[in-house]
Amino acid sequence: MRMFMCWSGNRSQAVAEAFREWLPAVIGKDCVEIFISSEIRKGEVWFDKITRELESVDAGVICLTPENLSSSWLHFEAGALATVLRGRQRRPFTYLYDVEAGAIPGPLQEYQWTMSTRADTRRLVKDIIDSVDRPLPASESWESTFDREWERLDTALHRIPPVPTAKLLPNLDELFARKTFQEPFADCTTQDWIGRYGGTVETSERLLAHKAIVRSSGGPDLLLEYETLLRWLDEYAMNIRSSLLGQRELDKEGGKLVVPSDVASCEVLRANIADLVSRMLLRNGSPVLQVSRRFCLLDELEHKLDLIHQFETAIQRGDSPVAAERLHDCVGSYWDFDRIVYYLVQEEAPNANQADLTDGVRREMEKLRVRAGRSSRIPLRYALRALKTRVFVAAAPAELYRRLRRTVEDAAVFCRTAAGPDLEVDRTILEYAAVIVERLDRMEMCRIQSSAQTPSAS
């Protein structure tokens, strides 16, 4: 079988090349020959080479990413491919990377689309095999190979970098590098509320000018962040206008303003806006799991826990949402949900390491201290829960015991002295910490007794 893959843009090319390397391993190297235009040698006539390749194709896949949906070259290649296949009573397939099906434009909507998920990619392979007349492997053979090889493709796709936010939203950092967003209300001793209100409105208007490009090329995750940012800017401006505009002047105490309860919502929105912009500007900061972006924007603890429980159930079934090669990326991720999933996997893993989980608890504590109350404690909760499970399974060596106990007690003291926004999370953290300390003490007592009963060598 001869297959033609259409692409346009660096990320689309990376998808095509990853698929080309992967598919022959699933259905057999002798069963498929895949052509992509990046193989054309320098000096060859591009159009003539593509025309010759199209003459003999049996199937075709069009690789779509948010930034190439309006590419003239992609639409040209796709149209030529569709014309050839239509004469053979076939249609090309679209393979969607970071694209929702509803975003597919015009003629491309006619073709059978496939998301770059495990289930959809399996269906695509089956449809490709069923679409050709030549004999290809039976389902029993290729499906078992698919299960073995899927992780390799999934890892390759996850390594494709996102569209840089700076490319779609130029000067985003400069747009928000003003006291309106960077200076806490308690430090705004000039009390220039008109200037703060005007700066917010101006920023919102300038950001709104990029709406079309973000919608067409940003992908669902960046679009969600962008729309959330616009909504928070509107709320911020309205709160400043209703709470502070006019003749109102706040009291001072110790060189800082006393922020009353009706103005506190303005400070919460300012901090949220600053944090969201920081996430959007992260270099190489794309989450391991795309759902991690959505998790950050959920307001209610209940909704966050619902999302966690969905992934927890899948992990307990043995269906890890993260390829083994990428699990290590989760533990060091900026994104809370990436780290939570890492702790969930470690909780179920027979080879999880107490020392690694202890380091995880310590890192979560560092994040909480550095961000001074503006970071969620939910990852700490799941880090301690995973550690609690491992302490139950295996005793800690004496030197690790001391580090474990010190780290866990530190977390408990922090939660007692600095109440977080969710009392339920704090309460659970304290419960887990108490259980871990109790088990550590019990194990240490057993170790001491065992050492005392062991006769010394004469």
C-alpha cells in the first residue's frame, strides 16, 4: 500500500514524520510505503514530484494543527489528494493534533477525521487497512502490535512543542508589565485607582485585537486561557470601578494600605491575572497533559476533585494517561495536575520510592512558600497520600526515617499556621501527616527493639 501524508508548518510536519515512522511497525514494513513532501531532494521539481507520487497512492492522511487550518498549500495538497482518491472510490483521512473537530474549515470537513488519541488512532489504522484492496495483516496481528507500539507514537506527539504564545500574542509580557497587574493593592500607596482602571480597560482592548488569530491558530487550550484572561480583565475593571472610583481613599497602616473586604476581590483578580499571564508566557512550559491547563482554571474544589477522580479511576484500572517515558516530566512540571497524576501513578506503582516521594513533598512545600498562598495545596495532599501508601508497604531505613519525619512534620506545621483557601484540603493533609508520623514511629520502635534483641558478635 502506498500512502501520501499532507502537512504544512513545523508541527504538522512533525506529526506526519512521527506517523510515518510508526505505522510500518504496526502493520508491517513490507505492507506500507509512506511519502511526505519533506523527503523531496534539493534540485527536484516540487510540483512534479508530488504529482508523480499522487498517481500511485492508495490512501492519504492530512495532518491538521491549529496553525495550518487556513494554509493555502495544505488545502492545495489535500484537494489534489482527494481528487486522486475520489477516482478510486476512496477519501483521505484528517488526523487532528491539538485541534477540535468543530474547528476544521470548509472542504476538509467532508473527510473522516481522527483525533490523535489512542482509541481514534486505532480506528484510523483499521480504516486505512479496510480502505485498500490489497491484502494486509489480519486484525489479530496488527491490533496486538498497535498496543505494543502506541506508546512510541504518543511520546513522539507529546514532544512536539506548542505554538509559542509569544507568536500569537506578541508583546504579551509588555502588555502586563505594569503596576496595574504586578503591584498588590496593599502596596499601591499612590491610590491612583483611575489609572489602574484605565490601564485594565486599555489592556483588555489591546488583547481583544488578537482574538481572530488565537481562535484560528491557538488550539483549544490557549483559547481557553485567552478567553479566561479576557473575562478576568472585565471583572477586574468592573470591581475597581464599583469599589474604588470616586473619592474613596483607603487607610494606611505600617506603610501599607489596609485592604477592606469589598476591595479584596480586586486583589484576588489581580493575582489571578498575573499568575495566568505567567503560565501563558512559560518557555518550554507546555504541560505533559493538556488537561492540566483546564485544571488550573477550575474555580471550585469539587470540580477539581471530580477531574482528579476520573484520572485516578483510569490509573487504578492500569490505564495510565502518561507514557512511561514522560512520567518523569510530570514530577518536575510547573502544572499542578501533571504532578498530581504523577503522585497517583506512584501510589499504584509497586516500585515507587519513598525517597522520591519525600522529595516530592518537599518540592510542593517550597512552591507553596515561594508563591505565598497563591498556589494550590492539592498537589501536596496527593504527594502525602502516595507517601502514606508507601510507608505502609515498606519500612524506611534509619537515615530516611529522619528525613521523612522532618518533611512530613514541616508540612503539618505549615498547614496549621497558614490556613489555605480550602479547609477540606488542609484537614486531609493533616490527617495524612498524622498517619505517616504514627507509622514511622511504629516502624522505628520495631527497628530499635529488633536491634536490641539481636545478640552482638562475640
